[in-house]
Amino acid sequence: MQKEEQLLQKRLIELSKLAFHRNIVMYSDFLNMNELNILHTLPKNLLFSKYELFGGYDIAERQMVAFLPDALYCDIIYPYQICSIKALNAKYSETLTHRDYLGAILNLGIDRSKIGDILVTETEAILFVQEAMAEFICSELTRIRHTPVLTAIIDSLEFHYTPKYEEITGTVASVRLDSLLSLAFSASRSKLVGLIEGGKVFVNGKLITTNSYQMKEDDVVSVRGMGKFQYKNTVAITKKNRSMIKLHKYI
């Protein structure tokens, strides 16, 4: 195990321990998919408390962990805020990409772990950020490439986001992971084997390296460099005993 992984394990265990002994909710920074996998694969006997995950919206890729004290009820208020980044003059603005937004934010000297997902729309970017960093970003992020921008905090209670997706239906021999990947990305199963074995495929945040992994309804699959989809359900079984399934591939 690499040193960085060991340090993260120790940090997560320590947060869990503090939640248990202090009887308060303890929060991590935003974790990426590899880091979330480390959490999911930690032996349960090493953790002192249960935990929940959230990244600001459903199917968020980068998420915070809330370690919960051993109590019947506790408030979970994740320490993040939502920022809107818009061009000051949309008419003369450049077409900005996810990489442009992220690069400009990191150039402010902010660690990547303080930043959650960045949702890029036609008119703005929505940024999920660690609470303590929000005001700093709003005051300092005034330009991305050659485009002057206005950055402002959004009330999380007024924020609503529905992911856009393409619905895909097709038949597969079984609901194995490699079969669903082939349907979702219109590629041969043999081509996708390298992605699975190469550690680039995650199901519900957990790294999966087995081609024959059996999928369950509503599982969310994330593939580094390719995208994300959700296995909704099996619609029917054909006369040839193949499964007709439905996927939602996020755009």
C-alpha cells in the first residue's frame, strides 16, 4: 500500500474515532473515487462509527464523509457551500471547459481536496467547495483565461439540479459489469476489459476489477475518462433468455 493511502486510512479512522468519543459528527474533505474506495474497503472493525456520504447533489463523484456518533439522532450539515461562476459579459466570453474552471481555482492556491464537483452548463459553472474556502474564492476568482467572471455563493436550499441523461435500452446475456459497459459505451467487451482490470471502473464509489461483477438495479457506474451511467432495471427477458435492460447514461 502506498504511503498516501496509509495516511488517508489513518485520517479516516481518526475521524471515526473522534465522532465516537466526542459524540459529534466529524467530516472529511471531498474525496475522489480512489479515496472513496479506500473508505469502502476499510475493514469495518477499524472504524468506530457509521458514516454517510454526500457531495452536494445526487450522483456526485467527489463526496464528503460524515462520521456519525453512536446516537439515535444527529444533525448532518455537511460543511460545503455552492458557488455560481458566470461570465460578466456572456456575449464576449470564451467557451470555458471543466478544465478551465478547475485550473483557475487551483491557481488560487486551493488544495484539490477542498473542491467537490464542478457542473458546467451553457451559462455558468456550479462549484461545490469546502465551506471555509467559499468566500475566498468569491473574492479572488475574477477571471478565467481571458474571460472576466463573477463568482457568488448560492443558497443551498434554493439549489436544484437534475442530471441530464440519455436513456439506453438493449439486450445482454446477463447483467455482468462488462456487458453493461459494452452497451453503455458502444464498445466491445474485450476492449473494456482493460478498463476494468486497469482500475478505472467504480460501482457506487467502490473499485471493481472483476469483469463478471453482477450488477444490481440503480447501481451507478463511473468510468474514468469515459463517463457515468446508472443501471435502472431489467425490462424483460427475451425468448432467447437474454435480458432487456435500461440504462441512464449521464451527459
